[in-house]
Amino acid sequence: MRTGVRLGIDVGKARVGVSRSDLHGMLATPVETVQRGSQRDEAIARVATIAAELEVFEIIVGLPLNMRGESTPSTDDALAFAEALGEACQVPVRLVDERLSTVSAQGALHRSGRNTKNSRAVIDQVAAVIILQHALDSERSSGTPPGRLANEQDLFE
């Protein structure tokens, strides 16, 4: 298992959830929800600032595929965000399948007694935690880095 802090990112149209790992890559924890709005560059800049402050060596971005594993408009948006983030941070950005992460996040919050309406501020962070924890667990069990690098050309071939 590689050591170093990683960021986990859940890219949404309105908000971006951010999580982080501990130095040993064992546990993902929530960090912040970044408002996205119409200015993607502002969200990229904020996440880049967080990455620099935490001295991350890698960023894990959730790739929203449909249930058949195919690309959607949200997939294209997450890819563009991941590529811009990689350029801004100058660290590798890996993409991992995030199907049902937001649904899982909503379920976890509901089980803890919170409803969706009152959880909008944290649901993206919880989804980012789920994405990153899945990536950490995958690397620990396989011994290889999770997902694929964002700049790989054959993502859907």
C-alpha cells in the first residue's frame, strides 16, 4: 500500500464533495463541500488549495457511469473537472467508478437520523468519503492503484 494523503472528490453540478485519507491510506474522512455554481475555475482553485494544504500525492475522482457502465453527460463533466484539477494541482488524478455513491451516502445519513433536505451540506462530503474509502480498500486488497489515470486516452474503449 502506497503511503501519503489522498483527496477523494465527488463532482456534482452544484457542489463538489471533498474527503481525505490519513497518511497511511487506511481511512477516508470528510473535508469540505465546495460550491460549484457557474464558475468551475473557482471550485478547481479551492480544491487545489485544499490539496496543497494537505500535501496530497494523488487525487481520486468519482466517475459517474450509468448502470451499464457507459458514459453520460455527468461523466464528461467529471472527466473535464478531473483533467483541470490535475493541471492545477500537478499531481496524478485517478478516476474510479462511483455508481451509487450518492445513494449510499443518502442511505448512511438517513440511517444516522438525518433527512436528505437537512443533509445537502454534507451529502457530497459523505459521497466523497465513500468514493475514496472504496479506492483505498481496493488498493489494499489488490496491491495496485485504483481506477485509471484521468489522462488515459482509452477510458471507454
